[in-house]
Amino acid sequence: MNTNDSSNEDPQLHQLLRAARPDAELPAGFQAAVWRRIEQAEIAASRSWLERVVNMLLRPQWAATGIAVVMLAGAVLGVRQSLETERAAAHTRYITSVNPFQHQP
């Protein structure tokens, strides 16, 4: 709700405000730069979510982070697999030591 009624405006204040408005000139190429930014924003908005994710991941800081995460995950999975393999081998060795004639698959 607008409480300012234009009929109650002070004409002197209105004239003073108009006179105080600066006449600034825009820099050369301003309008072209504005349209270029609008076009770039429209292009960015039209990209699919997959393209945006790929573009983000191809930035150096995200690519390095992604490589580090993949390497860490590989190391963790490798250690886990080797522990499971070693446990199975230890189980087989124990069974063989208790009963050397027991057939192990």
C-alpha cells in the first residue's frame, strides 16, 4: 500500500530533486557489454544440468579434488580387499595346519 499521494507533493521539492539528478554518460561499449552478459546468462541457463556439472568439474581446483577423492577411495578399497584376502588365506592355513588332509576349495 502506497501512502505517498502524488497530489500532496511539494513542487519545490520535486523541482529540486529533478535538478539534483546527475547527467552521467555511460562508458563506451556499455550497451554492447550489457547485451553480451545477457546472452551469456541465457546460454548458461539453457545448458543441461549435466553440462553444468561437467564444466564445474573441469575447473582445475575441482578436477584436483576429484582425482584426490578417487585415489583415496581406491587406496581404501585396496586395503580392505587385501585384508579380506589375507583373512581368507589365514583361515585356509589354519584349517590346513589342524587337518592337512582336509580339502579346501
